[in-house]
Amino acid sequence: MRAHTHRRHRRWPGRAAAGASALALGAAVFAVGSPAQAAAGCAVDYTVANDWGSGFTAQVSVTNLGDPLDAWTLEWDFAGDQQVTNGWNGDFSQDGAHVEVTGTAHNATLATDATAQFGFNGNYSGDNAVPGTFTLNGVECDGTGGTDPDPDPDPDPDPQPGERVDNPFAGADMYVNPVWSENAASEPGGDAVADESTAFWMDRIGAIEGNDSPTTGDMGLRDHLDEALAQSSGDRPMVIQTVIYNLPGRDCAALASNGELGPEEIDRYKQEYIDPIAEILSDEKYADLRIVATIEPDSLPNLVTNVGSGEGATEACNTMLENGNYVEGVAYALDTLGDIPNVYNYVDAGHHGWIGWDTNLGPAMDLFYETASSHGASPDDVHGFVTNTANYSALTEPHFDVGDTVGGQQIRQSDWIDWNQYADELTFAQGLRDQAVSAGFSADTGMLIDTSRSGWGGPDRPSAPSSSTDVNTFVEESRVDRRIHVGNWCNQAGAGLGHRPTAAPEPGIDAYVWVKPPGESDGSSEEIPNDEGKGFDRMCDPTYEGNPRNGNNPSGALPDAPLAGHWFSAQFQELLANAHPSVG
């Protein structure tokens, strides 16, 4: 079900991930605002992430605490002779000691409580002091600002049944898919996790009514919704997860999870797939359920990394970019499902090893916003984003951050990180949320992280940082993600179950979820004729030596795998054995 990971080459290091343990030489927090907009204010965090005596990398974030800003410019004066040499996520200009940075593309506007993040490299001699004063839109920081609080807050904050809430997982029970639960419980030791919540994938038109597939049985969408009602105690809301996954020309860069609809069949997608789903979800019978919809994994990110003429491009992805049917299809799904009050749309946003580079993340966010603003859709139809869907990226890398240095070299320079701005999914998801709010999505935007196979426990999990002073050796010996390459995505050997589904585990994160039901294959390890539209992708072949999209590394895939979505007992057993946190 999962496509691939790619990125475009960068020429300089970029912004550190949120929470990085940088060489923080200082930080300043101030409130500023525009005189043309009432109750304006902001906070600025300026951190020197790396300093090597003659040059440095700085990270800057500016949070708007007041009314929305249609455009912003942050200014400061260096106290020394610092000179910005290159920057990212902003348009930079410098005249002597004076620096101006304006928002660009994905962060050109700042909603209330939104944060814009940017960074730069610079040279200096002497002292590299942190600037003492910042101004936003010409107004000096004064430590105050913000919109007035609600003078008459709702005395009863508890939502009414069917009313859309900020975080659908908070205070709710999570639906257990009985088909997956039965498969899991039939495995030795599987009963320990068989009551965990997993998503119901609708990967074909037939899945809406039930198509008797090996992993969905004969349960269709109504059957699952009825079962969710039956599982509900009545005392707490019930949240059920569905996956909308049937775009025309689906998964244009991976053969294992190609779909049933041809590249031009956008009308069938709308009329025979989305419309029937919406009709069922709109049934008043299900109004009290909180229905979470993951929207089209592996679609929009493909239009960023796998198009053009570069080594990551495919003819199929170029076709989908040119005909516009990914954008139109996602927009139609957002618009149609977004009209249903108890449906929560979360758009698939790849993962850190796919679009974590600035050269990918900025364009991806631009595309997300443009899609959500097209073909009748609105950014308000997007409740949030989901990362790591059906992938294996570690939730956290506990032994290093991308802002660290080893032996005088930045962690980012290591072959594994390869100048990515993120080392794990948690910091990526939190950073992507900031980017989304800056781009114009709601300040209440929430994130989901698929932790179904991100555990990487077992005997090969490093228990402490390496003592090596060679940056590549240090990272190789310290990283908990034990894949051969971050671009490997199919039935990965050594993976384990990750954190169990949990509501509101970290700031900005609505939930850890198991979108990919553990034990369902990513694709067959050899060609298997089928009527499901699924091809054979060499990235699922354990003998495959790779391609430029995974750095020409071995695939790392398990042998004897069935078709994508079919039950893979050997993989489930390995996930169970390597679970982190462990299963017990």
C-alpha cells in the first residue's frame, strides 16, 4: 500500500527540526505587530544551531499572536559583522548590519497563532551575538499583543453529539476492526494487540459494499459503521478510521499498490467511489460517530518528487501532473466529505524521508494548499494531515538530533540524514503543522502519525549513542531506524510495532494511529497474477539491488510476501517480536 521515498538534492543545510538539541548560543522572544492591524503581536525565537568560528547556521521562528497578517517582514540588526550567505523558507535582503526577511510562497501569510520558520547560513569574525531587537512589519517588539479572549466563553465546553471537535480522538473510544482483530488474534501472541484500533481501507470501488478480500472479508463501509455503533458504550464518543484510496492512476511511482482506475477515469472516481462513500457517511444513523478519513496516501507528494526529468521521475507521475486528476480527485474528496459534519479529513503528507528536505516540503505545502483551494474545496475541509502512512520511519531518534555535531561535522552531513531537516516523524509532523498553519490552514490543524510499524525494537536497537567521532559511523551505530535506506518502503525486515494508538500524545499531534493494519503486506516479493490491479514492484523483491530513488541500495524487503493488502503472517510475527514499546 505504500509507494516510496524520494527527495531532491539540496545545496546547503537548512532549518533544524523542532526540538533539536542545537548549540543554542541564545534565543530572544519578543512581541511585535503591524500598526495597520489591530491587536497584533508576535514571539520570535532566534537560535544559533551550529557555530564553527567563522560561520554559523541560525534557526528563526516568528509566531503571530494577533490578528491574521496578509504579509509579513521580520527585521533585525546584527551587532557584529555577520553576513547572511544563503537562506531558506524566506526572501532575504541585507544592507550592512540590517537584515529583512519576508514570507515566501507557503508561509507568506500568518494566521493567528501561526508560526513561520526559516533559517540561514552566515559568516562572521569576532563576536556572533544574538540580535537584541526584532520588528515585524515595522513595529518594534514590546512583549505584548494578541487577540482579546472570548469575553463570554461557552459555559459547557463539552461537544454535542455529531458536532465537529478540535481533536476527534480526545475523550473517544477507538474502533477495533473485527476482521483485522481476528487475523491478529489467530497469530501466536497476537491477542496482545488484537484489540488495537486500525483503519478500514477502501482501495477499490467494491470495498465500499464489501468484496470478500483476504483482509477485509465481506464487511463493507456500512458494516464497519454498524459495528462501530455496536462497539460504542454510549458514554464516550466512538472514532472510526477509514482510508480513501482509489485515485485514478493511483501510486504513480510504485507498481505494488497501483489501483483499478486508469489515469483519466476521474468521473468514475467521483461518481462510483466518492459519491457512494459520502452517501453512506451522511446517513443520520451514523451522525454520532467521529469518522476520520485519511485522504489518498501517496498521491500529492508524488507530484512533488516524482515528476519532471530527474532520476526520481516516472512517466506515470508526469501523466498525473499533466492531467490534474490527482489534484481534482483529492479536492473533490475533501469538498464532498468535508460537507459531512462528523467527518474529519486528514490529508496524507508523506513522511520525513520523503519530503523532509526544504526543497520538497515548501513545494509540497504549496500543493496541499492549492489543492484544498481548488475544484470547490476549501482549506476548511482539511482537519489535519497524516504522516508515515503505511511506512516505517522511526517516531523519534533518541540518540541524536539533526542539529547536533560529531567530530566537528553536522549530523545533517551524514549519509543517512543527507541534509534532511528532520531525523524522525515526530519532529517532522510538528514542523509540517507549523508550515501548514503558516500557509493558511487553520490554526487548529492537527497531525496524525502512523506508528503501526515504526517501533524498531528487538536486539538490534541501539541502547545508547555511539562513541565514534566519525559522523557516519556515529549515525549508523546510533540510529534506531534500521532500514538499509530511508527510501525503502516495502515489507521491511527488522521492523516492529510502534506506539499503540494514543490520543493527543504530543503538542500538535491529534493522535498516534495505526492506519496501516500490521500484518498486511506492502506488495508481493515476486509477480503474482491478480484481478486487483496490483503490479509487481522490484522494491518488494528481497534480491533487488535498488535504483537511484533509494540510493541504489538493497530493498531490505522480506521474502515470500503476498499481494499488497493481503495477510502476511511472517511479517506480523516479526513486527510483534520487534515491537517498541514491547508487547507484554
